[in-house]
Amino acid sequence: MKKPFMKGLSVLITAVIAIAICFVGLQVNNKRQYDQRVAYAKSAVTAEQNKLKKLQDSVDVLYVSEKKDFLKVEATTTEVSKLKADVEAVKATAADFNIKEKALPKEAKDLETQKKALVDELLDISDKLRIQADTDKLFAEKLPNWQNSTDDLLVKDDLTAEEVSIVKEKLVFFEESDWRNLADHYLSFAADQVETIAAVDKQIKNLLKEETVVTYEDYLAIVDQVKGIKNDKKKAEFEKSVEQIAARIGVAAESDTSSNIDTATEESTTEETTTNIYDDATYGQTNTDTNYDNTVNNNFTDGNGADNGADTVSEESTPSETPVNDSTGSEEQSTETDNATE
């Protein structure tokens, strides 16, 4: 009986010792591996810092300036997603190195803070690009500038207030900045166009009703409103309706009347000008006759004779615009010569 018992006991003791040896060996191995991970974490921090710095430089070039507000046109969501994945792969936490928090090097804790800030920055860039893409979809063409505002835009056909509102709701999560003000400007422009188009459409339908009395002031007001429409399709539709309104109030006939008045005014002005020309000519002729008489009288008074008087008359009257005045002058000269002889 003793032999089987002793044999079983020895087997049990051997098994316990084997298990103990395996356990101790496993613990020793785990401790050695852990120490290796801690050592790796201390040596890897510098390499991870350099990697994160290069990624930060890649993120910085996505901005137009050091202010880090407006994004370059070349920036894409695909590029940002790749950068984000690379940043998240940077080891900076105790979990990343599979070590205890207390064993994490101090430099690694600073690296973790930088990594989190860069991930948040990339998320902000990604959200901006999505807002820009959603805003572009509200217009007929992609917005030409996401650095400076412009109003030379055309909203897309059949744009609704709900589409604009959905994008605006996303914008409220962004902090106040020049980029946010620019995005808000474009969204407000689109919203104003939706309201303007709806208001003009309603006004035109009202003016086209048979029972509506349309005045010329109403016509001018609706023409001015249509000019402010920033959608080619709607603007063309409204212009056709405005033509119908113009026909109802007789704008074309009124324009013809104005043309006739202008023509009559031009003819009247021409007649006045012609009259002034003839009056001036008559005035010049009268002055010439008067000068001639004075010259003849002065010559006889000085005693120079009829020949000198004739020479003077010839100089004063050349060139003569009215031959009749020359004949009259000759007759007056002959009469005065005969009187002197007597």
C-alpha cells in the first residue's frame, strides 16, 4: 500500500515543481519584455517627435498664411484624411507602448498633447473643406475664391431655403474667424437670392392678374427687382413676364411718343439757329453800309477829291457780300461829286 501512495505523491510533487518553474519563468520573461518596451518607449519618443513635426509641417502648408485661417485651393479631404491617419499612428501614450503610465517618459506626455492638437486641427480643416464643398453646391458654378468675398455669383436653379439652412446650421460649430465670416457671406448671399426670387415671382404673378391695376411705378419697381436676380434661368423667365406687364400698360407706345417729342424739339432748335444766322448776316450788311457812308463823308470833308473817296470805298467794301450795297454806294458817290462841282 505504501508504494502506490509514495509513487503518486512523488508525481504530484514533480508536477507542482514543474508548474512553479514554468510560472516563474513566464514572469521573468514578461518582466524582461516589459523592460524592453519601457526602454523602447524612451528611445522611440525622439523618433516619434520628429515624425510628428514633419506631419505638422505638411498640415501647415494647407493654409494660405501663417494665420491658419483660409485654406489653399489645392487642399483636399483625401489629403487631410491621409495626414490624419499618419498622425494617429504616432505613438505617444502608455497604451501605444503597452507600458504602465508611470513608466512613460515625460517627453512622451508632451508628445501626446501635440498629437491631440494636430488631430483636432486636421478635423477642423476637414470640416472646413466639407462646408466649402456644400456651399459650392448652392451655386451654379464652384465658388472662385475662398480667400476674399465676391458677389459676382449665380445661384443654382431651383435653390431652396432649406438647402441653405442645412449648411448654415453646420457653420455655427466653428469659432469666429475671417473664414467663418466669408462662409457666412456666401450663405447669406444664397439665402437672400432665394427670398428675392420668391418675392419677385409672387409680385409678377400678382401684377399679371386681370383684376390688378398696374401703374408705371409698379413696372419700374419690378424691372429693378429683376435686375438683381442672380440666376440666368429665373431671370429670363421674369424678363418675359415683365414684357407682358409692359404691354399691358403701353410702355412701348409711351416710348414712341417721347421720341416724337424729342424730334420736334430738335426741329425747333434748328429753326432758331437758322434765324440767328440770317439776323447776323443782316446786321453785318447794315454795319458795312454805315461804314461806307462815313468814309465818303470824311474824304470830302478833308478835300481829297472824288478819286480818293472812290479808292477808300473800294478798300472798305472788298470783298462785298451784297452787290446791291456796292451799287447804292456808287450812286451816292456820283451825286456828292456833282454837288461839289456846282
